[in-house]
Amino acid sequence: LQSVVMAHGNTTYTGPEPEQEAASGFWRSETMKLCRLHIQREAVHQTVHILGKMGVAEFKDLNYETSTFQRQFTHNIRSCEDAERRLRYFEEQLRREGRVPNVEVSKAHKEQDEIDLDTLQQQLETLEADVKETNANYERLLGQQDNALEYKEVLSQDRAFFLVNGDLETQLQSEDTTTTTTTRTGGLRHITGVLPASKLALFERLLYRATRGNMFFRATKTKEPFKDVNTRKALEKLVFVVFVTAQRAEDKIRKICESQQINTYPYSLEDSNTEELDKIREQLATLDQTLAATENSRNKHVQQISDEVYKWKREIITQKSIFNICNQIVYCGRTCQAECWVPIRGIPAIRLGLKQAENDCRATVPSVLEVLDDTKESRPTYFRHNKVLGTFQDIVDAYGMGRYKEVNPGVLTVVTFPFLFGIMFGDVGHAFIMTLFASYLVFFETKLSNSPMNEILVMVFNGRYVLLFMGIFAFWTGLLYNDMFGIMISPFGGNGFWRFPLSEQDVGENCDGAFAANANGQTACKINFSSVYPFGIDPQWAETSTKLAFMNSLKMKMAVILGVGQMFVGEILQLLNHIRVRDHKQIWFRWLPEVVFLLFTFGYMDVMIVIKWLTNWGDEMAAGHGPPLLLGTMTDFFLSMGTVNNDAYLYGSAELQSKVQRVLLLCAVLAVPLLLIPIPLIEYRQHQKKLAYNALHGTEEDEDEEPWDFSEILIHQIIHTIEYVLGCVSNTASYLRLWALSLAHAELSEVFWSFAWMLGLNMDQGYGIIVFFMWSIWFAVTIGVLLLMESLSAFLHALRLHWVEFNGKFYYGDGHKFAPYAVKEMIPKPFVYAAAFQKQD
């Protein structure tokens, strides 16, 4: 590629003309370019802001050796953090008042020009001071009002509440003469006040211990309800009076009240306290007016916060992210340099962004976009997809992010994942309910996306397209099984190929010696060997006693065939990866022996399964040759060097099959040392050549490269060889979970149908009560066990088959994801932000 210079307005682009590699985007990751931006210093902030809105560039930190506190825009970031602290205070005020941010008003300001950060800082500082002052005054007034109301309750009590009879007074004074405390002449001392009902028991115990029981305590509920000053929740309070005889005891009680934050108030037993009560009422009227004015001021502040808090939050998050990016840029005089990874499709957008920033800032120095193609850095991985494919890509990314330009298994996962799920969950009825639910999530996704949801519902909603595909594929496999809610159905009409039952005379007349099977003690005869049931499994198997054995055999062999087939596809994808990087040693000495070992062992087993299915064993049995047991054939294949008995061959003759199996076994055995030995030797030779070249030209080794160790490479290859050979066995066996879960799902469905729904029909006497009750049980079990638990189990098993058995054949998953600077992704969505307040409320 030749270097070219292209002018785009005032923006200059230098570097080779970028080219897009074939199949980039989803099959292979997007072609990434490392770009260097030369920007005028005054235009940096606006440039970063515009590129952040585009979300197409991942900036590199060029100041990684500089500490955070020494970077140029650290003080701006601290200002943003101080503003975030103020926003958290404002959000707390909204929660205290039970208010939700008015995001609709904030969205109306979205298209307006951005607020100046200094102006916003000053506005938030002023508002915070006003809110704190108003809150302090309001809380002080509430405290005064609460005290006045308590005093009013004390003064409003009946006078008899504060009096004691003469016997009690004489008793207290007589008990107190044994102490050294001087009693008051002329009567008892009393302390009156108001306390919360929750402190009553503790207060009585403290009084008893402080006075040694030499006191009289009386309490009654207040006439009017009270509210907590801080939480404004209903609070039950009691008016109390304590009678003692000694000054020392009175002092102790007052100290106890002070320590427990219990208010005490004076009450005169000689006067009527009418004047004091009138003063309290006047004070309460004044406090009500002052509180109303203060409350009005608080409401204005809260309303302002509610209308603008989302706009402020959006602006502060944006500015803080801009300053974080600016701290990653190198500044030199009037210009600066920034480096970023950009998808090749995004380079034109970067040019337009640079030009727009120049025009906005009226920059005198044009910005320059330089593409660096000689970089040796590992490039980020970025797959371009939509919301449907993105859900399946998330399944792959959860295993690991693919290497740059590595084949993306997410393309095949769109089909293979729901298909394997459908094999384990195949049932027309259950799949229809799942598809109906997923279709609802898809059709109303716009409305539901703006509704508050908990974490579990969010997870289900985000995977709505996976659920939809899973339901469709499960419905398809349910048709193949002809299975609906655990019973076999005949969607394509009656069966004209099997007849049940048949008498011995019918067998002789109609079967004409054809194969007859025992069906629940009755004889079945297939009268047309030239045709089969139109679609799926013949539903007449449900009437036979060998149904379970037939299903076991069919699904087990089907699982093995699908497993080996998917692993072979994984090997093909590995070959494509090696071809792209032109790694010939991996092609000849890794991929080839792996494929030979897999296909010549378990691939051969799949071929024998198909041959056995396609063979007309009726004719073979008539000739004295019965179907061989494949398990025994494969056991002899490994342990007896492919020996085949004369009466146990599958195709051709025993001699021919024995020769074929010996050749296949020999090739599989030779593939193991071919996988183990050559690669370490080739890498050792390449390393020696590199050392000789460096010594001849005086070239030093790259410090960033890891030290080369032959023993480490050899050990790694030994581990890989052992893991692959054993993995072919374990992975093939792992696919038997398709058979096991499919069988378990069908049997559970049949059990629930028989022992819940059908049992209710048999027990009901025509009233319908038992039928409805048993149907409700069946429906609840179907939803809870089969549709929730069984679907989750099948999902996890399909996930394991893709992560371990499939991805393990070719997918490294050790790349790093492309993380562009996108302001939109940092700002919470309006409905999510508002829903957080509703959830906490």
C-alpha cells in the first residue's frame, strides 16, 4: 500500500489507504486501525466530546507512566467528583421526599447547548447551600413544633393525672426516712414529660434502679398523634409523671431523661396552667405559619432538583469522561497527540468529527489523522451485530473474547445453540408456550424496555431473542418426536403402515411372513415396507412395549452423530484460523492428526450407525445374518485390533470390515505421535535460526517478548496431546446428555400427564371439581418444573456443549474486547434512572 494524503476540509488524513478484509464484521472481527490524532490544544476538549458522541474510537493511555495526581486535568476531574457528591445529596433529598426525577423535563433540554461546567458548579454549590440552610431551618422548626406539642399534651392532661392519694404520699415519705436523702417538706416532688412508647420499658427499669423502687410512675397515651421529626412516620408517645420525695432522686431522674433524650416540662400543681397553655397555642399557630412558608421553599428546591437532576447528572458524567480521556493525551506546546483504535468503517466518521471540532473551536491549526499500520500491538476484537445476533454473541463472549480476526463461533451459535436446546426440550406444547412468551417480549420490547424490572426480569428480557429461537427449535423437534405434553400425537393423520391389533390369522394373511412385534401382548404388523410415517417418529410406537427401548436407541445414536459432527465443524473452523495466519506447521502437525484421530475412531462409529439404520435387516435375518451390536464392535475395534467375527460384521464381509478397521486404527494411532513430536522440534529449529540471525546482524531481542523455553513448549504439547486424545472420548460421551435430557423431559411430561391430569379425569364423578383441581396441579407443575427448571437445565447443558466441546476445538478466547469511548453508554437511560428511585422507595 502506498502512502497517500487526502484533504477533507481542514482535516488532513495521512497514511496508507485502509482496506477492509473480506468477511469482516461478524464472521471475523472488524478490521481495526491504530490512528494517531494531531490536534490543536484549544480544540482537544471539543474533539473528544464529539468523538465520544460517535462512540467509534478506543483511546490509548499515552501517559501510563505518569501518576494520576500529576496529570493535567486532575483538578477538573476532582471538580466533577465534587459535583457528583452534590448530586448524590440532591438525590437523597428526592428519596426522603418520595419524589422521582422528572426525566421528561430533563429530556426536553437534551437538544439544548451543553451547560458550561463552571456555571454548573456554581449553580450546584449555591443550590446545595440553600437546600442545607432550608432543611436546617425546617428541622429546627419541626423540633420546636414537636416540643410545643409535647408541652401542650402535658398541660392538657386532667389534673387528677398529677395527683396521688395521701396513703401513697405517706408511704413514700416513710420509706425514704431510712435513707440519708433529705426529703422536701410540704409534699412530694414530681417530674413530668413525654417519651416515645418504645422507651417505656427501659425507662421504668432505669427509674426503679436509680431510686431503688422509692418512686411512683404514671403514664398515659397522648391525645393527638405524633410524627418522628426525621422520618415523618407515625410515632406513639406517652405523657408521664414521676413522684419522688428526695432532691437527689429528682436529680438522678432528670439526668436519666437527658441521657435518653426524653423531654421534661414544668407543671404546677398549685396553678391551673391556663396561661401557659394559651402561650403554647399561640406559639403553635406561629410555628405552623413559619413551617408552611419553609415547606413551600423546600418544595420549590425539590421541584427544581426533580426537573434538572438528570440533566445535571448527564452533563457531569459527560464532562468527567472527557477529562479522563484528555488525561490520556500527550501535550506538546500548542498541539497534542492522541492514539486510538478505530474500526476501518469508522475512519470517515473520525475525519468528520475532527472537522466539526475545528469549526466549533475556530482552530487555526488543522487536525491530522494518521493511520499507523506498522504497529505490533495486539488489536482489539470488535464484532458488528444487531440486537438479535448480539444476544447470541453475548453467550460466546461469556466464554471469552476471541482473538483479533479469529473465526467467531457466534455465527454458528445462532443456529446450533437453540437446535441443541430443542433436542433436549423437544415438545410441541411446552415449546409453544415458550415461543408465545418470547414473542410477547419481542413484540412489546419498546414498551417493556421503558418499564421498571428487577434483575431476573432484566436478564430474561435481554435474552428474549434467544428464548424465541429456543422455542421455535424446540417446537420443530417436538414435531419430529410427535410429542405434546408427554403424549405422542398424529398430526399427519392416521397410520396406514402399522396395524394394531392383529389376530394370528391376520398375521398369516396380511403380514405374509413380514416382521411382527409384540405390542402390549398384542401383535403388530407392518404391512407396507416401502413407506414410512410422513413426518417424524411413528406415533404407533406409543402403543408398543418397546417404545422406551426404541427411543433410547434412536436418541442415543442421534446424540453421538450430532456430537461428532459439531466437533468436526469445530476442527474445520480451526483450519480456517490456521490458513488465515498461514501457520503451516499447525495445519499439518496439529489440525491434520486431530481430524484423523477424531474421524477414524468416532467418525467411523457414526458411519456404522448410519449403515445399520439403512440396512434392511429383514432380508439379512432371512439369510441368517442378524444386526451386530455396535457397542461390541467398537470395543473390539480398540481392544482386538479391529477383529470382526464372521457373524458380527456390518457391511461387506467380516474380512473386509476387519481390514478397514485395522487401517483406521493404525492411522489413528500414528496420528498421536504426529501430534506430539513435530511442533516442538520445528519451533526449536525456528528459534535457533532466529538466534543465528540476531548474532549475524547484531540485532537485540525484543524485551517485550517472553523468554523462549523448549521444556515449556514440550510440556505444553504433551498436555495438549493427552487432553485431545482423552477429550475425544469424553467429549463424545458428553453429547449423550442430549439423549439423557430429552428422555428425561419426555418421561417427566408423561408422568405429570398421567398422574395429575388423567388421574383427575378418572376420579371425577361428573362434578368437575376434581378435574379442575388436578388440572391446576398439572398446569402449575408444567410451568414450574418443565418450563422453568427443565428449560434452565437444557439451556445450561447446551451452553456447556458449546463452551467446552465445540469452542474447545478452535476458539482461544484470550483476546480483548474493543471498548470505544462512548458517552451514551456511560449515561443511565432516563427510565432506568427514574426506576432506581421507585425501587428504593
